[in-house]
Amino acid sequence: MLSCQQFYDVVVIDEIQMIGDPFRGDAWTQALLGVQAKELHLCGEESVVGLVERLADSCQDQFILHRYQRLTPLRIADSSLKGDLSQVRRGDCLVTFSRNNIYALKKAIQEATNLRVGMAYGGLPPEVREREAQMFNRGSQVEGEGGYDVLVGSDAIGMGLNLKIKRVIFQSLHKFDGRNEVPLSTSQIKQIGGRAGRFGILPKTDQSTAPDGRPRLKTTEEGGTIGEVLTLNESDMSLLRHSMAAPFEKIHRAVLKAPFTTVEGLARRAPLGVRYSSLLELRRTLTLTRPEYAIGDEKNAASIADALQHILPLSLAERDLFCSAPAGARNTLAIATLQQWAHAHAHRRQVDFIGWLRHENIEQTIQSIESSVKPNSSSTATSSQPKKPNSKNQLRVERIHNETLLRLESIHKCLVLYLWLAFRLPESFVHFDRCQELKLRTETVLGIGLNSIP
């Protein structure tokens, strides 16, 4: 976590275009404007250049712009895969936008090919996504190196992962936004599609075909892959071509979180017993900003506030803290857990973390995955290598139900929630080391579970 109290010589902030995201942009804005550093280096899309320049000018800071060109070309394929998953090849990354679609696509690819398939999506812990990315980077380049040949992922592959992708293949260019199926934005398509082809990921080669007889993507003289972007179905190719050729949509406003002091002021003037979620909504409605700023979306915080409304006594500052905690309002386990922990803190008791583990059968769930890994002496492969269809491994992993993986993801989110609160309320959340140990074990078994999905 970036400290705004410490002084740095140089700070680098990646994906600065996220400053305009209504849900998370305030973290980038706080880092950009609040960090104390001699030099601040920002990396990101062309779309945010004008906004950052205006913000720098308002702070009387010097603004220097460097534009860089891709070291490897990126091209749009002449046609889609025409729905034929047997045309998927090593180094491909298929992109889809729901957890169930990711699982189904992995299974379909493995049935249509003899390729090993990894997965990366937003519901997974960052540590697990990074591990899946490393396995893909190892296996996608050279056969026999272990790892995954192909990656299936969500838009989570667009940021934060160093991936050696040769082709990005969109399963669809539409995404469910919680209410409707909507087209991806130009920025999203360009961001994800731009992951194809990375400088230096392949050795120089004159071969025009791969060992399996399929065409090999051309390489530059320096050895970087010429990235390729396409869709699974031909009906999406027109939108892909249009979006990839379009300029980035400019970002005009940096997202802010209104300060807590504004809620305090509203609470002093509001009727006794007013709901905290109402104060948050009122703050958003009444807060005025300069043209280059906007107040972020606080629907998740308001939902948490309603879930905690009955918990007394909590000070206004404590309520604000719990509403800012990393708990998704739609995650029933996380919300129920947060209610339990907030109640304990409100009554000045230490949170019964060990009791929570027993009540939710946390250790039993983790141990059930750990015990599903059984020795198999008939092979010399290592446990770090994912199963290849129709092959044996030294460690045999029993099939794990998807619902168990979903519960593990929720458990991990609760453990992260505990650690987040322990940093801020150490007198109530005292089992930091125990929680950290369980978090690491959960990440390990999640990786095992992903590998077990057929």
C-alpha cells in the first residue's frame, strides 16, 4: 500500500487511466495528488494525457510527456476462428466475461485439442492469477517446458499481469454489467487486444510452420512476436476492427472520494437515527467539484452501511471505516462475516477469529483440497505442472467441484478483509499471523483446484 506520509525519490504509478474509473479511480487520484516524491512517473493510455497535464498544472508541477511505440507490431487477423476451437494453438489467450464461461471454454478447448489450459479471472486472488500467468508463460512458448499452452481469462488479463500472449481471441465483445449485456468499450477492447505480442518472447526463427504443422506467427528481427487479435465468431470481427482502429476515448475527470469530514458535518445537521447510507448519498449529491474531478460511485459502501446499520454502538468514524473495507456487497459470506466482526469491535471485544474458522468450517474446506492431492508413482512429472489431457502426473488431483472453488474464493476474500482490518484496528483483530498463514494455504489450494477442473 502506497504511503502518502513517507517521502520517496521516485514513484511509479501504472495504469494511470484507471484514475477515471468510478469505482476504484479515487485510489489513483489519491496516489497521484497525495504521494510525496521528487519524481512521479506515470504509465498508461493516451486517453488520460490531457487530464494529467491539467492536474500537474493545477499543482504547479512540471509535466514532461514521453510517448513510446510498441516494439512489436499488432495486427487484426483476416478472419475469426469461425467458432472452431480446434484451431486454438499454443500461446493463445481466449477472453470471455463470466466465471462459468471461463470454465466451459477451458473444458471445450481441452476436448477439441490436446492443449493444457490455464485460467485467470477477477474472482481469483491476485497471487493465484500471477501464478497462473507464470505457468502460461512457461508453457506457451516451447513444448515440453511444463505449464499451460493456452490461457482462458476475463478482462482481468488486461492489467497487472505480464503475459506472453501470441494471439488474443475474444469469445464475445459483450459483457454483462449487472443488468444487461452491453458492448465492451473501445478502451477495453484496445487494452485487452493490446496484450497480444510481447517484445522478445520468442527466439528469432525462419520457420513458417510450428512442429505440429500449423502456421507459426511471424517474428520480428529482434525476436518479438507480431501480436494478433481476432474473435471466436465472425459476427464480432467488424466491431473488433472498428474498435482497434478507433482513437482512445479521452478521460476528462479524475475520480475523488469525498472526505469523511463532510459526512461528519451532515450527521450533525441530520435527524437523530438517520441511516449512514443516506448520509453517503446526501454527501454525493451535495458535493461540488472542479471540472476536472468527479465523485466516485459509493453504492457498495452504501450497501455495507445498510448491512451494518443495526450494529451499535459504532462511532461515525468506525462506521465509515467498516464501509470502506474490501467486502463486496454481493458476497454473502463476506457481509455476514463483516457484520459479526463489526459487532465484536462495537462491544470492545477481540474478534473471535478462531471461533469464526470453526463455525464456517474454514480449515476443513482447505484440508479437503489438500488431502485430494495423492501420490502417483507411475509418472515423473512434478506437481507444479498442470495436467495435460489424457496424461498422468506424479501428484494426482481428485476432481474438485466448482462450488468448492467458489467458496474458497469467498474464504480468501474474508481472510484479506481480516488482514485489512487488523492493520487499522489491531486491538480487535489480533490473529494477524494465523490469518496470513491461512491466506497463503488458501491461495495454494485454489491453484490446485483450478488445475483439477476437467
